[in-house]
Amino acid sequence: MQKEELLKQLGAHIRKLREERNLSQSDLAASIGKDQQSIQRLEAGKINPTFYYLHQIAEGLSVNVNELTNFVIENK
């Protein structure tokens, strides 16, 4: 799988988890000290997040980091 496709899938999965929790991008961003544009870029697959950033996102969504990346295992 190409890097760009993987990042898009990660972003789509994060968006799905966020929407399931009825959070806006702004809500999630505010809860982790980021700006809305940062979340927008993440969900669009435009950035390659660090592990720490994924940890922050997981905390903001009240999930563990494994749940953020679990989609990768399912798509193998």
C-alpha cells in the first residue's frame, strides 16, 4: 500500500471515530490543544502524524492508539 493511500485511510478512520462521538473538528482540536486546520489536514491524509500526535488524537477521542490504527490490520 502506498504511503498516501495509507494516510488517507487513517484520516478517514479518525474522521469516522470523531463523527461517531458527535465532535466537530474544532471540538477535537480544542480538546488536544491544536487548531481545526490541523485536524482537517490529518483527516484529509495530508500529514504523516507523529506517534505523539496520534496519542493526543486518541485521548481526544477517548480511545487507545491501537483503535486508531486497527483499520490497517482489517484492510490487510
